[in-house]
Amino acid sequence: MSGGQLIWRTQAGTHCARCLEPSADGTFYEFVRPYNFTSPSAAAAVVLDRNSNGRLEWKVVGSRLSYHQWQEENAQYSEIAEAAIHT
């Protein structure tokens, strides 16, 4: 790892200059300011330094649920609540 800042470019051409900098010991990069990614997969690709499906890579804190599983569960609860309102 070089001592400079890391800049990445997504397929859409967006990038974040000065968002990631080497850690104090130089073993990893860390976010030094907030950055809004366009998708869970874009965020996962930067963090993991490879192509990835962010909906499967990201996990809900304190559980083994993936972001995809969490979305599916919430969608089911929303459908149940919506059906209850209209009955």
C-alpha cells in the first residue's frame, strides 16, 4: 500500500477524492469523510476491492441476515401490515 490517498472510479464515472486515507499503521484504508454510494454493491466493491453483490455481502449488525434477507423480511411485514389496514 502506498502512503497516498486512494481514489476510486465507478462504472458511472463518479469518484471520491480524499474520502479514504491510509490508517495510522498503513495496513488498511479508512473513510475520513462521509460518502453516499449509489448502491450497496458499489459500496461493497470499494470496501472489498472487488466486484460484489452488496445485497449479499452486507450483514445486519448483530445477526447473520444479509441486506437482501433483511429487505425481503421487511417487505413481507409491510405487505402484511398493508393487507391488515385494508381489511
